[in-house]
Amino acid sequence: MKHLTILVPNGENNLSSIVGAYKIFRRANAYRKEVFKVELAGVSNTVDFHGGLFTARPHKHIAQIRKTNLIIVPSLNHNYHQTIANNTEMIEWLAEQYNYGAEIASICTGAYLSAAAGLLDGRSCSTHWLAAQELGQLYPNVKLKTDRIITDEAGIYTNGGAYSFLNLILYLVEKYYDRETAIYCAKVFQIDIDRSSQSSFIVFKGFKSHSDELIKKAQNYIESRLHEKISIEQLAAGFAIGRRNFDRRFIRATGSTPIEYAQRVKIEAAKKAFENSAKAINEVMYEVGYADTKAFREVFRKITGMSPLEYRGRYNKDAVVGYRLF
């Protein structure tokens, strides 16, 4: 029998990803065969959640687990730096276990612990879109894939935000058990199986918690001219800075090129229009500064993972397929 360790880090973290992983693997064991001995492990006897409303009591201290096959790193809440500082022993243990042959699956912002252990250097990583930019700045060698629900590379798994962790757990159930067991668990827990993208859930908010005041002004300029087709060359010249230097500073500050940033601002505005109005696609397209239907559709699909029509049909409760298309 293999061994599965679900970590319970010190700090105010996400209880649902611990309980969800525990219940699904236990159900998989009951359905097919007992592939895993499932244990919760931490560095404290008890860990409180939600101000002491809930308490987790790990089965073991991590020091008691010499060898494990699969480790689940749960989602963390927003004080990542403090959580990393409070779990140095766990981070070292993670790195050791990976070197001993264990596979590591981090849920959502659990990627911060995996990154702190050095496990994500040079590797693909998904996490919650709200946490991705800070993770990228803190660990620049991580290859962020914020559009992905799941990444799988060299025995390291990561996944996107919030309850998308259920898709990662089903993915692991299929890998370690079989497809039939994964489908059974999906039906029991009513989870959409085989979801691969979180692009449509991303809400773009320009990253401005940096210290480059010139780039902040450029961001504000882009955001205030939603209806215009902005020339990045002219924008750079207006700030008396060369284009190449402007691009470098913009990427360093925001994680995006100026063109990507402008596209995301415009598409975010288009998404809001599709969610909250019955405007025709062409009408929205012109409002966000696009004149070419094909270009608008391509950029929209690149950023959201679906067409404008598909997006409106999914997120506008009053939408009728084909209504006022053009």
C-alpha cells in the first residue's frame, strides 16, 4: 500500500482543501481498492481555522513520516510570508521527501510552500490568479501558467484557485487508481471532471503595488483610454523614455508587456459588458477600442479561453444564444 500525506501547515490556512482531499481519497479507497493509507501530518498537535471555529488534529508529526509517496500541500490564506516563516521545518521536509521520490501536489496558494522548498524553480506552476503576480515576484524562476487548472511536471503537480482543487484531486485519483474510480468520485461529489482552464474566472486588476511611479502613470493612462487604440511607441515617447527601456520597466513592474496589459484592460471591460448588458458583440468591441472583429475574437479567446458569444452565454443570466449577435 502507498502512503499519502495531507499537510496541515501552521497558520490560518484553507481547511476545505484539506478536508476535500481527505474525503475524496478515502472514498476512492472504499470504491476500488485501498491504494493509499491517508494521513494528515503537521508540525503542531492542533491547528485552528477561522479564529478557532474549527480545529484540525493531524495524525502525525511530519518527523514521524520517513517515507511517503504523495504529498498534498493545501491552499494557504493570504498572509503567505508569515505562513512560510511559520513552516520552515515543513518546507525542509517537503524538499527532502521529493528527493526521496515522493510526488508533491500543491493546491492553489500552497504553491508558495512548494516554491519556498525550491521545488518549482524552472517548472510550470498554476495558482490562484489573485496570487500569481506576487508569487512570480517572490520566486522569479517559477514558470507561471495562470490559465491552467493543473500542471504536471517531474512529479510536481499544481493547480489553480479555490475549489478547482477538486479537479486536481480527481486527476490524481485517475492516475493512482483508474479512470473508473475518478468518474465515480466525480459523480459522488458532483464535480465537473476534465476541466483544464481557469482563464474565464480571472478578473484582471492591474498590478500597482510596485514602486515605479512612471509605470503607474502609464498604467493609469492605458486604463483611462479604454476606447482608444493606444500606440505604445507614442506612450513611451510621451514619458520621454525609449521603447525598449519602457517595455523592460513595464514587465518588471507589472509582469506584463504594455501591449498585453492594454489587451487585458480592454478584454476585462468587454467581459463586464457581456455579463451585465445585452449589447451586441460588435457594440462592445467598438467600446473597448477594437475595429476588427477577427482580432477582437482572437484576443478575447486567448485571454478567457472562450469566444465572446460563449462567454456571454455562460455569464449573462438573461443571454439568449444568437440574440443581437451583430
